[in-house]
Amino acid sequence: MKLLRYGEKGAEKPGLLDASQRIRDLSGVLADINGAALEPASLAKLASLDPDSLPLVEGTPRIGPCVGNIGKFICIGLNYADHAAEAGMAVPSEPIIFNKWTSAICGPNDNVEIPRGSTKTDWEVELGVVIGKGGRYIDEANAMEHVAGYCVINDVSEREWQLERGGTWDKGKGFDTFGPIGPWLVTRDEVADPHQLDLWLEVDGHRYQHGNTRTLIFRIPQLIAYLSRCMSLQPGDVISTGTPPGVGMGIKPAPVFLRSGQTMRLGIQGLGEQRQVTVQAD
């Protein structure tokens, strides 16, 4: 299944994408795509529905973030060896963990704001993993049972605040609009191997990133097991698994960063595409 949320910001409704790429309304079945709605029993119930029996959504509504009321937005840094190399950093021996504030979350096609005074706003296409079955101290062998599905994430980053302002990466990762998620959550059963997915990103038609999840350093079962030793994972939590090379700060001979009025397009094989226009923050 491809699950999504549509409608105005803050008033999104749950939906399902049918075989003809039309949105079907799930409001009569569940309140939102979040938390308990992503647990295995709930997903099994949704899978049993005939999409043609659901109301058809007319027109082209705004697509919101594919998961609502996200409790934790957990990110993994330097999880592709070639990205670590372009950043001039050592390949990590354990996962590097940071967070995006939930106020950064926005829809996949919403505008991305360049923060006031920023000259180093950057892009990062990433595979998102959505937790469906909670737990802690999860065994790596059983970790995939805890996955509800996958989605596209743009881990937008302000590099000055991330790397030059005296402290944790979180500061440069959590500006408003720095967490586009979606367009849809593709359930685990529809992704044969999440470690064999092409992912790409372009700015104004120039492709900067093109990679494949086969080169992840720490794979999804390892990440889930590791994170569950640090914290309990709960249904609706989102893990952003890292980005391949091609980010702006790694471009030679000189870095390239975003400015107002540009268009980012990005996508992951089988998981859909995002499109954002950059605007100056008020």
C-alpha cells in the first residue's frame, strides 16, 4: 500500500493511493496515518480494503507529510562511506545519531525556507524508515518486523549552524521546513529489498546526488537494533538513514549551496518524488 495525508497544513486527512494513482479517502476508516494506525494489525486491516470502495478524492490537493504526529524524527549521519569521504570525515565505527525537531516537518512539495542570514543551506536525499511495531532492546534478527514502511526524506541542512556554531549537529538540521517527508509511506511488503534502491536529487535540473542504498554502512536492522538500545522506538517514529554523496558542501573545487528561488527535485526508486521551491524565511 501507499498511504498518504492530504489537505491543508494542520488539517490533513488520511488517504490511500490506488492502482491508478488516484487518492482514496480513508477518513471513514481511521483518523490519521500515525501511531497506532501504523501497527501491524491496523495495516493488515487497511490491506484488506478494496480501494475502489473508498471515496475518490477529486482534484489535486496538497500532499502533507505521510506520517502525522511524529514522536521522534531520528537521523543517522555519515552512513554512506563515499559521503563521509566527500565531507572529509572518518567512516564511523558506530551510528552517528542526531535529531530533527518535529517543527521542521513539512509536506514533500512545500516550500523550503532559507533561514535568515544563511549562506550554507544544503540538500540531502535520504531513505526514511517508519516504525510500526514499537519496542526496545530489539534483536537485529527481528528488527524488520518493526518496520511499517518507507518514504523519501530531504534532510535539509544549514552547514554553518551544523558545523561552525559550537556544538551539536541538531542546530543546523532542525530549522522550520527542513524535514520534507513523503509523498507517501510505502508499506514494507511492497519493497522487496530496501537495500537495493536508487536515490537521487537535483537542483534546477542539475543532478547532484545519485546513489543506491546498497552502500549504506549501517543497514536498517542494525540501525533499529542500535537505536532501540538508546531509546524505546514507538509506532510512527521516523528514522532518516543517511545520504549518498553529492551534497552541496562536498562539491569541488567550491561548495554549492541553496539560494532563494531554486527548485529541488528528489526521489527514491518505488517510493515517489518530492519537489520543493526555496524561499527566503520571513
